Amino acid sequence: MKTTERSAAFTGVLQLSAHEMAALILLSQAPIDTMMRNPDLAALEREGLAALTKLESGVSRFAVTREGRAVLRALGIHGDMEDQGPAAGPYPAR
């Protein structure tokens, strides 16, 4: 998988590859085991969109952060996110 190059001209602007976006969407559906660590998850972690969390069982998994949920909401993607509610997305509830 190719890592997205981040140009100095775009510092401060979030730039994700298609693979990283897909990983964020998949991660929003369910935490991913740390054994599945790959460059896309590492990039999401660097950008603050995903983080390692420890479940009550003691197992560590990757999960979407508050910032990651904000990116997904901005794209109109909600998944099974914790803070999802009638006003959580950019569109009015139906």
C-alpha cells in the first residue's frame, strides 16, 4: 500500500489516501484487532483519527477517535459511532 505524501504547502490540511479512508470507515463499524496493524491504521493513528484502546477484557484494539468521528460525520458517514444521534450528521433526521 502506498503512503500518501504530504506536501509542505498543505500543512495543517488533512489528506488521506483512499485506503486510509476505507480503513477509517471500516474502523467506524467495529474496532480492529492490533494484529491487523498496517500502514493505513498507522497513518490514521498519526493523524489522530484512530487510537489504540484497551477493552475491559484486556485486549487492545484500534478504534475511531472523536476527531475521526468528526471526519466521518463531515462526509455523511455515521456507522455505529457512539455519539450518533438525530442531530449527529450534516443532514436533518428523517
